[in-house]
Amino acid sequence: MNRRGIIVANPHGFCAGVERAIGMAEAALAAYPRPIYCLREIVHNQQVIGDLAARGVVFVPDVRDIPAGSTVLFSAHGVAPAVRAEAGRRELRVVDATCPFVVKIHLEVRRYAAEGYAILLIGDRTHDEIVGVAGEAPGRVTVIQTEAEARAVAVGDPSRLAVMTQTTLSTDDIERVLQALRERFPLLKTPPRSDICYATRNRQEAARALARRAELVVVLGAANSSNSNRLVEVARSAGCRAALVSASDALASLALDGVNTLGLTAGASTPESCMREALAVLKQRGFAEVEELVAAREAIHFALPGELSQRAGGRPPAVP
């Protein structure tokens, strides 16, 4: 009988931006009266959402749903200026957990718009991050999702055109879209460094490495998590079967016939507790041997700001 084993990708799970966002939520719960309101999901993971909800965070779809004078938490994905303005009108105390890498794109859009550029924003037009970034300059930003859209998009002055991207996309997909844009618009302004964050790149490289060694790659993450879905796509594009699993009960019923080597990773919004649960379920299913595959070392951490930093000792509280 073949011995069945698991190869765990490193890095996997929480990135620095997600750690910071959850740390800010926990510090806000300690610092301010409950409930704390959060505009939409702080990160795309139901275990995290459920834990915070049980501790006094109320998740709402619209800032207008929040009682005047309350505390509001803006998620790691960021918000549009119009949302900030409405929060100000309602006299809300704002705890802004926008990932610093997303803040960078907001600033880039603002700068280019002020200089008179039209802006092409590559990403999922329904994703919270893209909605927030596009809101920085509604009359100047056009969202494109695919290479076909890049080849068809109409612009006014091709000599005054800039491009930015969502932080959680596939590096391969982005390069195809950018290449199509460069062919059409030789004077296109691009950021000096990629907008795709380090954690996205590192986790995708780890998924490619898993795909070269495993018969199946399992990605732990939510169905609405962009970076988790991209990991599945990356593994499949490398020629390996891949599945997105959002809960351990789904893993317990996953078809594993013929799989002797299983690759396991997790999206940047997935807590380490999910990895521990997955390893326990897979052990029960006969995958007793565990090996680590190191694709990159990460040492980035974001401190909490101001009063929240003092209450949390300068670092995000421990997360599950």
C-alpha cells in the first residue's frame, strides 16, 4: 500500500495586512464601547468573521446602517472617499484597517488623476478593493478585468494614460493584460513596482511548487477570497488538480482516490487554526506524513497606529 503524505506550503495563510486588520479589530474591541461596527467583511474568511461577531463586532453592508456616533472599522480592502465622507457626516469614530499595500494604490490613483491622467484599473470590478480604489477618481478610472477588455477599451488621450492593478490577482494573468495594454498604448504609465503584494506573489509561487510535486493541491480559503481563488488557478495552470476548501467538513468529504501526495496551502485571509484542523482531518483520512515546502521567507509586520498600538503593545494581538 502506498504511503500517503502532505506537503504544506510555506508561506501560507495570514499576510501582514490581514494580521494588522484583525489586530486592529481586537484592539478596537478593547478600546471602545461595543458594539464595534465593521463595513462589510474585514477579511474574506467566515471563521474570522464568526469569531469577531461573537465578541461584539457587527458587520454591515453600508456605512449608513451604522448609528451616528458609533465606532466603524474599515476593512483591509479599503473604502472610497465617499464612504469616508459619509462616516464624517455621521460623526463615526473611524478605525481604518486598510492594508498599506492597498493604500499605496489609492495614493497612486489620486496622484495620476490630479495630473490629468486617465486610469485603467485591472481587477474584479465587484471586489471591495477595486470599488474603493475606483472611487478615488470616478470620472477618470476605468476598470478592466480581462485581456479581451484590455484590447477593446477606449481611451481619450493615449499619451495621458496610467494603469494600476488589484493587489491579489494572478501575476501571470496580470502580465497578459499588461502586455495587451502596452502593445496598444506605448506611452502607458505603470507603477515603478508591481501593485501585486508580496504575500500574493509568494503564495502563488508556493502553489506552483506544490503543483510540481502533488497529485492534488488543496487551498484553504473562502469562496469570495480573491487571493485564494488565484491560488487554485495557479496550481491548475501548472498542470495539477486543485480544489478550494472553505471548511473542514468539506475536506472530510473531498474525493481523494488515487491521491498519495497532497499539496496543502491557504489563502492570505485564512487563519492558522484552519490549517491545523485540515491536517487533523487529513490524518484521519490516512495522510500521516507531513513535509514542509519553503518557497519564501516572510518577515513583514505592520504596527498598529496610535491609541490602538498602545493598547496592543505595538503589535497585532495573537490570532488563531
